[in-house]
Amino acid sequence: MRFIVLSALALLCHTANAETVQVKYQGPVSLDAFTCTDVHGDSNVNRICYDQKERYMVIKLNKTYYHYCEIDGATVAALQAARSKNQFFQTNIRGSGSNGPFDCRTHPIPRKYRN
């Protein structure tokens, strides 16, 4: 009986930690496999979440989450280290024109995140 109670409590604690965010143009994305960093003091970038295994980034700009596909860890690390994360993001990730170098419209969304 004690094992059952402890197992149920562990399951509830794990479920309570699960976070799902609404990503523009994608829908709900669970952040269970992501490493997230909150950003303070930047004009637009509020949070950076990265799933290294899937090379998939979710970023919160103002109040909206967006996603980027096939993005390498070095680029994400450079974004996190940048003095101006917004400027780095605009120049190196979002890019100019309609499709940036990691746009999920031209790069496949990892299978486990497809809706």
C-alpha cells in the first residue's frame, strides 16, 4: 500500500512539472524535453527553450512563442550568450526575407512535435 501511495505522489509531482506552451503556427508543444532559459532585460526575447537531441528551439518573443527547426546547439549557445539577444536573433536566426535559415516552413519539424 505504501508503494502505491508513493508511486501516485511521484506521478502527480511529475505531471505538475510538465509544461505545454502554445506555439504560433504550430499549436501546443510540451517542453518536457527542452532546456529553457528565462531572459531578463532584453527588449523582445523573454525565454529560450531548446531540445538539443531534436535540434528544435522554441523562443518567446514578447508574449508569443515561435519555433525554429534544425537549429544547431552552437547557434543557440551564441544566442544565449549574446549581449543583445534580440539583435542576434533577428540577424542570425529569423533572417531577412520570408524564410530564415531555421524556418520550420522550409525545415522539417521533428516528428515528436508534429501535430
